[in-house]
Amino acid sequence: MKNILNRLINQESISAEEAKNVLVNMSEGIYNQSQMSSFLTVYMMRNITLEELQGFRDALLELCIAVDLSNFNAIDLCGTGGDGKNTFNISTLASVVTAGAGVKVAKHGNYGVSSASGSSNVMEALGVKFTNNEDALKRSIDQAGICVMHAPLFHPAMKHVAPIRRELGVKTFFNMLGPMVNPAFPPNQMVGVFSLELQRLYAYLYQNTDKNYSIVHALDGYDEISLTGDAKIISNKTERMFSPSDLNLETIEADKIFGGNTVEDATKIFKQIISGKGSEAQNNVVCANAGLAIATVNGISHETGFELAKESLQSGEALKSLKRLIELS
């Protein structure tokens, strides 16, 4: 590790194989906490390379507890986090709305590290109990249209790193990895990223897979379609700019999608929106993201996906999916 740290501090990069080996060694507890925190810190101060990201991803996928959900043609809606915007749980709500529209969702998530409330925080507060039992997950995705995969249950190899991430409390390269290491290996993915540079890295890695994907970055910094301005969307079919006017929507102010300062705040907002009591801005942001997910899986236009998402939310189908998810867990 000393040699690797010296190289990284001197602005050198490491190979995909070296990156993979570092994470495998972390999982085996070979390094001490100071070495691991130094390694994480280096990547807050310099850019990650494509080879490094690929090596980290490959290590986590190799070490994870895999589940077979291949019968469901599922999608994962997941953001990297780390955008510092503290929005409400848009991708988690969009996941439930997508499920309510009849598209199967394998939702990978974790507790918030750099935000007030991560996906797992709000799901847990709503009463979802986490499991890595494959039969339970299959039952959930089959009957509720969605299953929740709480990352620590599927990536036990990272137990040595989790306390360091919590103590640091800022985004690390693990934020970049989260959406890439879903243990169900879903064939469809909608992922939001916190920078254009990371979007490009994701696109390079994903174009070498069989995935159906949409990678989103809002130009004002959000890791999702925020409707506060334009966004860039890269998919396996096209690369385009998105504007709220594409869905006949107005641009909104940032305070309309603020998520509060606590898990309690975030959960309250989640309940209001899923119960049909959200504001127009909140509903539109959720449905714009869910609509893109639905479009990604079904090969339809974003506009049509948006209408299907609105129907899922307004008809109560999304709420039914959530209630069934909670019951089954």
C-alpha cells in the first residue's frame, strides 16, 4: 500500500489490476485504517481514471453476494450521490413509481454518507426490512414490482471500509461505484452522476456491456433530472440534451426539491408525494426520472414514459407497490 500511495500522491495512476487488488486486500482487512482512509482521501484530490474505476468495479462485483433476478428484465434507478444538493429521495420515489407502472425494479441503495438521507435511510424509516435472501427478493419483485437491495448485505467485503466512509462524511470513489455494482446485474440501468467527467467514464464502461442504460447529469450539478435546468443524457442508443420544455414543463427553483435536513424530513416528503399530496414540482421531478427509466426498458419516448409515470403516481398504483413491498419485507 505504501508504494501505491506514493505513486498516487505523485499524480501517477494505477492499473485496473492494481485497483482491483487494492479493494480485494481491503476486503480481507490487510490494510490498517490510516492506510485505507489515505487511499480514499487521495481520490478526493485527484481525478479517477477509467482503468482505476474499472478495477474497483470488477473487484466489488467479484466479491459481492450475487442474486439471480434474470427472469424479471429489471432496471435499477440509482444515483451516485455526492452532488451536495440535498434533494428529497428522487430516485427512490421514481423507483416505486416505475414499479407502479409495471416495470420491474431491482433497487440497489445504501445509507446516506454525504447527504442527510440515503435511499436505505428512507426505505428503513418507511418500514422496509432489508434482506439478501434470493427467494424473498424474487417474491418482492414479482408481487410488488420492486425489491430493495441494501448494499452492505451484498458487499460484506467492504465492512472494513464502511466505518471510514461514515467518519469521513464526504463523497469518495465508492459514491461513483454504487450504481455499477448492483448484485442482481440488472440488464437495464438508469443512473445519475454528479459530474460530466464521471458521466463520460460511465459511458465508456457501459458501452462495453450488454446493458440498456441511460446516464444522466444535470448541468447545474444534480445527479438526476432536476428540472432546475438542462441535463445531458447518454444512453446506449443516443446522446442528447434534455430540457424541461421537452416534457412541456417549466424550469423550477432549487428550493422546490429540497429534501430537508434529517431522515424524518425526507420520509415525510416521501410519504406526501407517494400518497398523491406532493407539489406539482415534486411530482414532475419524480415522474421525469421515472419516465426516463420506463422509456429505457420499454424502448419508448421519454414523453410517453413520463405520461405512464404520472398515471402510476396519480392512480395510486405506485403507492400500492410501496405498501406491498413493505408487507412482503
